Amino acid sequence: MPQYTPPVRDTRFVLEHVVGLQNFSNLPGFDAATPDVVDAVLEEGGRFVAEVLFPLNQSGDQEGCTRHEDGSVTTPAGFKEAYKRYVESGWATLGNLPEYGGQGMPHVVSTAFQEYMISSNMAFAMYPGLTHGAIAALLAQGSEAQKQMYVPKMVSGEWGGTMNLTEPQCGTDLGLIRTKAEPQADGSYAITGTKIFISAGEHDLTGNIIHLVLAKTPGAPDSSKGISLFVVPKVLVNDDGSLGERNAVTCGSIEHKMGIHANSTCVMNYDGAKGWLVGEEMKGLAAMFIMMNAARLGVGLQGLGIAEVAYQNAVQYAGDRRQGRALTGPQEPNEKADTLFVHPDVRRMLMEAKAWTEGLRALCLWGALQVDLEHHASTDEDREMAGDLVGLLTPVIKGVGTDKAYEVATNAQQVYGGHGYIQEWGMEQYVRDARIAMIYEGTNGVQAMDLVGRKLAQKGGRAVQAFFKIVGEEAAAGKADPATLAIAEALEKALGQMQAATMWFMANGMKNPENVGAGAVPYMHLTGLVAVGLMWLRMAKAATALKASGEGDSAFLDAKLVTARFFAERIMPDAGALRRKIEGGADTVMALPPEMFRAA
Ligand SMILES: Cc1cc2nc3c(=O)[nH]c(=O)nc-3n(C[C@H](O)[C@H](O)[C@H](O)COP(=O)(O)OP(=O)(O)OC[C@H]3O[C@@H](n4cnc5c(N)ncnc54)[C@H](O)[C@@H]3O)c2cc1C
């Protein structure tokens, strides 16, 4: 049976020393996030997920969801009760706005809690996760009446939310959407079409489900410019807020899939369902992107959550399992064999997992802070800077975070040898669950294209230049201290590789856009190395300062310093190879005609 302990000490270290939560106490929401309150959220939230959600993770995976003849869907045993406890204990409202019934905690604090939820039960965490995305879109684009009608009950957890983009003929290319929205005399629209792969499209956890649906109005252009966003409740809501008639939207079937079995993935049939326009007609994609951006950061966090729990279990197993002897001779001569921990190759896998997981935690939380600052920083300049960083880092946190998390999960499985392949140990579930995060919310290839095709050039390259400046200055300062020299030097080198690769794109992308497409994923990973390298420099700097002042647990701080050096010496050198791949261009990637890929 796998185990999970919320990594509260590490979260606290990151919040204090990388995010610097205490420096923002003048901003809305942050004033309430005193160290005591944050500690209580982490401790109590950690206890809640470990005691209530984690025990349902394996059973939920094995049982899955069930669709019934009438189109209703039941979640696995225990989920309904756990969801009720989640709502009653107030966890649903943590990061939401007080004017809609939320507790108004900073996004960065609720993100820390969400990581714990994901580690304990990713499939469960997706139900409220999608609701949060739908709330974000309604708040940004909905009318005042729509906000009042739907948001408070979604915030409280009484109602759920979904996002309906995908159709059989379109996933990445949303311009191909066929779902139709016909205007009605009463100002509503009749929505007709089929959506597939809709997470949490139907379930038994909430009294209503508020679907946000992309569709096209009559005469709209046959491209992404013709898409509008609609709110379509599963059960129609009366003016007084009570539930009315059932709307004409049903779950046609649920998918049988590789992982996240306890989250229902639905085919949704809209048969003239009543919907209302959200925001402006034909501006639906922009509205949906508000939701997608929040959701993409959430998917990056899913990577982190799974990496953490997989890593924790691999560490436990490596300490219990005895095979062979250390290369330097028996470490425990009284035992028949040493533990797996003595083997450098097992250590390599565990160190890579530790370095990526802790580094990604810092990056996810720093990214979440930027989301807070984008809305609440006190000057226009600070808000713009935070917005630029959110835009630049979102595809990196999603794409690199989930690619690396999958690697961490498979390496954690590898530490178990054959036992990792056996269901009972739980590791194969983590590999299966981690896999989807690389695909949905825009595949990681599409994240990379978003980074190089849109984010790099936006506003004359302002975001990437700001990022270069932050990294360059911190790396230069880090070189002055022998304790941070290794990571600062490695970071400076990797930054140089990223700057050179960026110049190469500028020089060669115009000549042939396929050069950019072929280098996009390596460039995203190069950016990820630099961003996580920056996090390790900050963690090393904080650990050095705490040690010098005699504060903190010195074993924990020493481990931070060693892991920072490991990241510098064993992971950051990949930056050079990534740059070379980018500069290899598209020639060999695109040279072969499709028939040369086929066997016959
Ligand atoms: C379990 C699960 C849950 C999901 N939940 C939801 C949900 O709640 N709501 C929702 O609307 N959708 C959901 N999806 C759909 C998901 O977001 C899409 O599957 C995903 O965006 C990819 O679309 P596609 O499957 O059509 O692949 P395609 O778009 O056909 O892509 C196939 C391949 O081509 C690549 N590709 C395509 N276009 C480009 C391009 N322009 N440049 C570079 N590469 C490209 C892709 O990277 C991919 O490797 C879910 C899917 C799954 C499996």
C-alpha cells in the first residue's frame, strides 16, 4: 500500500524563502495570510487530505465511475461522503473571493493546499479543480446577473463546473467546432452538438453542474474567430436561485481510460439545451483562455502532486528493500544484503526525483504568487510585470512540470523493480495518472508552441527580457558566495544557452517557421531548466543564510544545498544539448515524405 505525508516543512520553506509571503502583507488577501493562518492551512489541510482523500485513491482507481441507463454517473464508493466533508470543512472556499462567499486566501496559499489534494487523490481533486476554472471564466467574462446566479454556489461547492471545448473532430484546432447556438426569443440560445472527453461532465457529487460550452452562432466565421462561450446549467436555475427543470444536456457515455479512473470523462450531448452567452459573441476563445490559463497552471500542479507522492514512496521502498551490497563493501554486514539506498543508480533516480520535485514546487508556488500580484500588486508596473511572468511561465509550468513529473513517476516505479509494475504497490497508478497531464489542457507540444510562437514575441519580447534580467542579476549575485557558486555558475551558463537559442529563433524563424516548430519543445525544456535553476539558486541562498544565523533544521538545510549542487552539476548541463537541438533546425525533422515513415 502506498503512503503519503504532506510535505509541510518544504512548502513552508518555499513560501517563506522563495515566495517571501511575508513581504506582501500590505496586499488584499495577504493581510489575512499570517504565518499562523498559513501554518493552520498546511497542517489541517494536509491532515484532511491524508485522512479523507488518500484512502480513496487506490479503491477509486480500481472501481472507477459508473454510468447508468438514465445518463447519471456515480463516483466510486466513498467519494460522495468525502466531497461532503471537503465542503463542510470549508476547503472548497479557501482561495475564492469573499464577495462570493470565499475566504479570500491568496492564490499562492490555496495552490499549496491543492498540491496536497492532488498528491492524495488526483482524480478527486479534479472535480473542484474544474469548478475553480469555470468560476474564473464567469468572474472575468460573465454578466453581473450570471455571476450572482452561479458563482456563490460554485464557490461553496454546492454546484460543480466544467469546460466543454473538445469535439470528435477537434481538440487542438478549436476553429473546427460544430456545436451550434441558435438565438431564442427570450434572449437565451439553444445549444446543439456533441462534446467529448469532458472531465466531471456528469457525477453525483453536486446538486447542479454548470457547463461552460464553446459553440458557434449562425453565420459565424468557420474558424476560431467564430467561437462564442455559453453557460449551460445541467439543471435550470429559477430567478430566486432554486433549481428548476432539467436542461437538455446528458452524458451519453463515459470513457474507459488509462488513468484518473475515478474522474468521469464524459461524452456530453446537447440537444437544444438552454444556454446563455458569456461575454461577447465570437469572443469565446479569449474568454475560455482565461479559464485555460488558470487550468494550465493547475495541470502543472498535478504534475508536481503526483511526482511528490511517487517520490515519497520510492524513498520508503529504497530504505526497506534489501538487494546486493554497496560497491564499497557491505554497509550492514549483519544483514544478508544492504538496502537499495546504497546503489548509486538508485540514488541517481531518487536525487533526480527530489531535485525536480522540490524545484517544481518552488516554481509552481512562485508562479502562483505572480497570479496574485497580477491582480493585487500596488502599482501598475508591478501588476504588468507579474502578468508578463504568468504568461511566460504558464506553458513552462504546464509543459515541463508534467513532462518531468511523468519521468519522476516512472523512475519512482523503476526503484521498485518488478514490484513497481504490480497494482498492489500503487506505483503503476501514479504513472498512469501522471500521463494525462501531458496531454490535456493543450498537449505539451502545444504549450511549447504557445511559448515560442506567442509568448516570446508578445509586447516586443518584454516578458522574456524581464525574465533574463531577473535570472542574470540573481546568478551574478549568487556567484559572490562560495555556498551558491556552483548553482549560480550553472544557471548563468544555462541562461546564456537560452539567450543564444532565443537569438537563433529570431534569426532563423522568419526564414522558415518550421525551425521554430521543430525547436519548440527543446526550448520549453531549456526555459524550464533556467526557471527551476533560478528556484534552486534561491533555495540555496536561503538555506545558506538560515544556516549562518543558526536557524532552521540544519540537516534539512544541508540537504537543500546538496540538492542544489546536484541540480547544477547533474541536470543543468542538459541546457547545452537542448540548445544544440534547437540550432539543428527543421531540416532533418521535415525532410522525409510521409511514405518514408511507413513500413511497406
Ligand atoms: C482524460 C481526458 C480529459 C479531458 N478533459 C477535457 C475537458 O474537461 N474539456 C475539454 O474540452 N477537453 C478535455 N480533454 C480533451 C483534451 O484537452 C484534448 O484531448 C487535447 O487538447 C488534445 O486534443 P486531441 O485529442 O484532439 O489531439 P489533436 O489535436 O488531434 O492532436 C494530436 C497530436 O498532434 C499534435 N498537434 C496538433 N496540432 C498541433 C499544432 N498546431 N502544433 C503542434 N502539434 C500539434 C498534438 O500535440 C498531439 O500530439 C480531455 C482529454 C482526456 C483524454
